[in-house]
Amino acid sequence: KVFRFKRGGLSLLSRFQDMNPGRQIVTEGGPIQENVSKNAKNMEDDPVFSVDGDLAFNWAYSNNGARIVLSGGYLSPADTNDDNTHGLGNHFSCNPLTGENTLPKWAHEIANIQNCDISCARLIIQGTDHGSGSKLISGPVYGNYAIYVSTDATFFPLPGHHLDIEIVVEPKPKFTTSNEL
């Protein structure tokens, strides 16, 4: 998925450091490009590809946080401790407004989408990159996630293109006018 930031010119570091108050929807209009392999598996609960909407960064809720989530998924209210917002870079029992890691056993990198009624009794995590918290369960790794930031690209090269440190992109409008047809 390719998204357009609401505010350009910021690095991911500066966006991720904006933790207080956090809870920022940082893109608008949903994905401007989406490419999914016809052989893709586990699409029903993938934290990026099974969810619509825009990117949200630093989603703080109670003493929990998720670094990257999508707005089309469940986004816990700020004062709700339900362990039910899932995405990339997750942590329970922390201070999400300062980044203080109070209980490392609850850190988990990639949480699949799981719609629990109140709080998840078991939380399926991709792979083993998680703390020792009793409800964090290792699951299969679906694939790789990568984030690229550009100040001028309007699309991302399709699969099969070789990526380099610098990607030269020719502008490609998302929409054409009737005069251009």
C-alpha cells in the first residue's frame, strides 16, 4: 500500500517522536496505490492488508500503544485499557506518551487483527519477536513490511523492479481529466 502524508517533509523519526498526545491520523484519502500478490496468504487478519483506511501513528490508549495502525481497524479510545488495537510496533503496560517501557514482557512487534469483545485473552503475534507475556502467542510470519518515505513520489515501483538507495520516479497522476484522454 502507498499512502500520501497529510504533512510532507517530515522524517519517520520526527513523526514517531510525536508521541504526546500521539493518536495522529497521518495520511489522507486511503491508499493511493495497492499491490498484493495473487499468491498472498493470511489476508483476513494481516495488520496492513486486511484493514482499510489511513495510517495512524503512535496510537496511545490507556497504558498501551501501537506505533503504526490503520484507521479502518479498531482504534481503542484513549482511556480504554482493552489491549485491542493491533498493528506494527505494539506494547502493553507502557507509557505510550513518553515511550517508557515499563514491562518489556508485553512488547510485541506485529500483532494480527483480532476482534476481541473486551480484551484479548490470547493475542496471536507474527513470529517470535515479542515479550514473554502470558497471552502473547507466537504465530506464523506472513511476510515482510517496509516503509519508504519520499517527498515527491506519486507512486511506488511495482514488484519486479530493482530498488536502490535512490529511486527515480516519473510523475504519474492518480486521475486523468477528460482533456488528457
